[in-house]
Amino acid sequence: MTSLFSLASSFLTRGARRGTARVALAVLTLLAATGCNLQKDIDVELPAFPSQLVVECYLEPGQVPRLTVSETVPYLSSPEPRLLTNVAVVLTLPSGQKEAFRFSPGLDTLTQKVYTHIGRNALVAKPGDTFTLDVQDTNGRHVTGRATMPTVVPIEKVEWKFNDKTAEERKAYLLVRFQDNAATADFYRLQIHADSISENPNRDFELDDRLTNGQLVTLGTSYRYSANDTLLVTLYHIDQPYYRFLQSVDGARGANGNPFAQPAAIQSSVEGGLGIFTVLSYQRRTVIIQ
């Protein structure tokens, strides 16, 4: 309101010189009257939507498959997790064999992710293998998914370089190089963890090869690492549904609570509900900055 009153005061001064002080005074009076009551509370009734199942499952060769099932809640509800005990989960292997998951909530100590259902055997998978997922509850909700394991894209080189500063200001940037396949449309995710993948990554982003198709791709960081830092560099070769899911999650996080941002919907890779079902294909290197 400071700028409005300044504008009105200026108008009052000029109006006095032109014999229109009454008009300017009326404008100032109107602004003063309305300036004390610019806020109005209104009640908005949000439409009610039926809750949907939310599925999160990352298959990984050599690991016992795990899956998390939850459900959506109204936007303004308290985000308290609720265990769904009436859900049946079946994974169909490339051979056609079906494996039923058991309900056994727990915490993956390596990734620090909570899961609700777990398989019985370590997963055997190779690039090109396709898996299907079937999740149903006793309320008639039914989620299905299909995922194929991408090829492993090797990391060709990891290198770093220090700046010219000294003591605590001496930092290094990191460069990661890998070769993109010119014959296919490819999608990647790069994560860099410090010490352990149990912690949140300090670098995490996704990219596609629209501008780098068939090229030797170089991804880098800012000057942020110190001597003797231990880093775990992981390059994921991901499918397009997983790439779109990750991009939409980033967009939803950016829009949440921002009144100037467009609402962002999650691009799920499953049908009948929300979430992600994919097979991880990656190479990981451990480096010590020296």
C-alpha cells in the first residue's frame, strides 16, 4: 500500500496546482478506506476423488524384489502412512512363472526405503527381459505394470580437478563420461553420493540424448568436493516411462506450495493407479578425491 499512497499524494500535490485538489483528495480517501480491508476469506469446496493405489517397485538383478503399496489421500489431509493389509502382489517373470509377494513391511538398510511387500527369491534378469506386475486389493482396485530391463551403459571415465585456492576453499569438480548409443533413444540418471548411498545424493539429475545422440557425453559438477572425499558415482540407463516419472516428480515438487506455478501431475508408469514399476540397470564406481 505504500506505493498506492505515494501515488495518491503526488496526484494531490499536482491537483492543487491545477485546481483539482478535491478530486485528488477523493482518490486518497478511497485508497485509505479500502486499504484497511483488502483481505477476504472464502471457503473453497474441493471435489472428492476416490483414493487410488500408489505403487513403487524397482527391480534389481541379484536382489530380492521389494514393493511399496500405499494409497492417495485428499490434498489437505495429514500425510500419515497407513499400511494396506488387503493387497495381493504378483510378479510375472520373463519365463511366465508367477511369484507372489508376501506382506512383510520393513526397511531396506541400504537405500533406507520402506517397503510393504517382498518376494521370495533373488531376481534373475538380463537386458531385454520383460516383467509384469499385478497389484489388487479387496476393494476392487487393480494396478498393473510392465517393464523391460535396459542395457548397461558403462562409465568410461571419472575425473576431477581442483581449483587454485588453498585450505578449506580448495575444492574439486567432478566429470563423468560415457558413450551414448546412436541407434536408440536413450535416457539416463546420474547420482553422486558421499560415502554411502543410504544418504541423499548431493548430485541427482536426469537427461535424454536428444542433443547428444551417439556422442561421448560428459556430465559435471561445480567445485564442491574436498580432498579424501569418497564418492559413489552411479549411472543409470533408464527407460522412457521412468524418465518421465522422474521429471514429473521434480515438477510436482517445484509446484507444491508455489502459487505462481502450474500444477504438475505425476506421470506414472503403471495403469489403474499411480506410481512407478521399472528394472534398474546401472554401473557404479567408487572414487576417492586425491
